Amino acid sequence: MYWGNPNLYSVKLGKDMTSLAGPIVKHPKIQDYQEGPWFWKHDGHYYMAFASTCCPEGIGYAMSDGPEGPWEYKGHIMDHTVRTRGNHPGIIEYKGKSYVFGLNYDIMHLKTFAHAEQRSVSCAEMHYNEDGTIREVPYFIDNVVEQVKPFNPYRRVEAETMAWGYGLKTDRYVPGDESQLDYNPTNMYVHGIDNGEVLIVRGVDFGKKGARTMYASIGSDGYGCVEIHLDSEDGPLAAVIPVSPTGGEKVFNTFVAKFKPRIKGTHDLVFKFTGVGKDLFTFDWWRCK
């Protein structure tokens, strides 16, 4: 299907998924269609979601009895709203639930309302009616998406795994940099860490026995601390990880902190970074024991 044009085209692919197995077909114009089609099948019905006519955009959808159409416009998954634009959709089904993803400027708008192409991805749970049509979903930030399952802290957790982390940046290791002690060409790390910024992981299940130790892989040119809080930025302080120079921001050492008392049960885990200045250190991974 062709992206970036209000006309809709499709073509059947060969078994190798790269060759063409039929002619390119132009479909009749679908009401409110603009671009960004997403195609899927659910319970015997075929669906196509798309960015609806700008501006502002919403997420529209059409249905068909077959994968090649004809497509019948059915309305909106998410209505047009001035709160966003460029709302290209994606639909998935996971563990018995359906979710719609789209783009918005909500995080950028925490800093500025001057337009720029700095879009973020949001998610909302989506529901079908008995006839296969889709219930309209409120705008993304008006939804609450329930956590699929508790988060396991007793494994290596990449630092870029977060439910919230405003102001933080990520990057990957540069191949051939011998200073990187824990080198992995696909590995990411968090940087751009300034004083007072936080990284939050939701619904972390420490179990009945609880955790007594946290290990954190950090690179630094100077000194600082990582405060570990429970449930909120101002919640109980469970531990403090003192950070000292490691020989460079891409030279990672494993720092250790003890929880006294043990952390038990399920909590939101808040990493609060403190120190003097900007770019305090880099954060690769953490795990509990």
C-alpha cells in the first residue's frame, strides 16, 4: 500500500515477499483517508486504519470481507483533534487485548508549542463491537493503559527500559571503541542525564522475599549519585548509588547499592539522578538480587 498520498494502491507479493505476484491496483477513494495505512485481520474481518484528513488528523478505518477490498469506510478509531497531527496508526493484538498506537507532540509540548517534527508514540487499548466495528477511543493521554504483567527486576534490565524519562537521551555503542568494557553492537545506553532528572519503571515486582541489592552499570567522568525511590519521585528512599569517575562516559563500571530494609512487593521504581552540572554520567543497565 502506498504511503504519503490520498490515493490508495495495493499489490500482491510473491512468496519471497519481495517480488510482485500481480498488478498494482488503485482502489476507489476512501472517505477521510489521507495516508499511512495499517492493514490487519481480526475475527474474520479485514481492517485498514489510516491517518485521517489533516489538519488536524485523527485515525480513521475501513473494513472489507477480503484482503484486496473493496473497502468500506467505518468512521474513526480516534477522532480528529487539534491536540495532535501526523497521527499515523499501528494496531496489534497481545495477550488477548488489542492496542492502537499513534503519533503525537505531547512530550514536545512540555517544552514548546512551536511546530517541529518531534513526534512521540502513544498507545491506547482498543475494543471491537459485536458486529466487528471498532469503538471510538478517546485521545491517547485521556486513556489509562493497564500494565500487561508485573515487571521482573531480577535480570539485566537495559536502562533505556522506562515508563517515563523526560530529558534523557539514548545512543548505541560505536563499533571499534575499545574503551567500552561491556561492548555489544546492538546495545543502547542512556545519556544526557542532568541533575534532578528521573527515570521511572512501573509495577516492579520484588516478590515476598524481596531484593537486598541493586547492581547498576554506569560510566562517568565525575561524581554524582543515583537515588532509588519507591512509588514516586518524592517517595521512600530505598538506596543511594554513589557514582565516581570510571575513566570516561563510555567506560562502564558496575556500582552496587544495598536496600535496607529489603524491598518487597510491587512498586514503581524511580531512579533520580543528582550531581553538579549537565551530562552527569551514562547509564547502561541495572538488576536486583
